[in-house]
Amino acid sequence: MPTYYFNVHGGPVQAQDLVGLELPDDEAARSEAHRLAGEITLYEIMNARAPEEEWVEVVREDNKPVIALPLAETIERPPWRIGRGL
């Protein structure tokens, strides 16, 4: 199985993954990126910070980029706020 590295960029939470995670394929790495981004977003919101600039970058062991996921894309908006610019 290939090793994937999950790096966080762009804000107070900056981290370069030096260990990586063995996963079966790119799709599993994308799923893990969404899970990680959701956890970081929750942490940021609980600490009264908006994750506007941060993103999770996933790179395969052969340096092939897999995904760059902005944390802001993981925020779910309540249905009564959709379409109101919030």
C-alpha cells in the first residue's frame, strides 16, 4: 500500500506530516483528508476562529498531489442560512 502525507497549511495550525499513513488508494486518502479537515475545522470553530485560509494537502509517497482541501469547504451551513450570504 502507498504512503500518503497529510500536510496542513495557511493559518495558526501548520503541520507537515513526516510519518504518513498507508492507505489502499487515492480515494481512501481523499476520505481521510475530509475527516482530518473536519476535525481541524471543529477545533478552529470551538476556539472562536474561522478556518478561512487553511487547507489540507495530501501528497502520495511518489510526490504526486492527491488533493488540496480548503477547510472552509468542510463547514456545513444550517439550512435556514443557505442563500442568505452567511
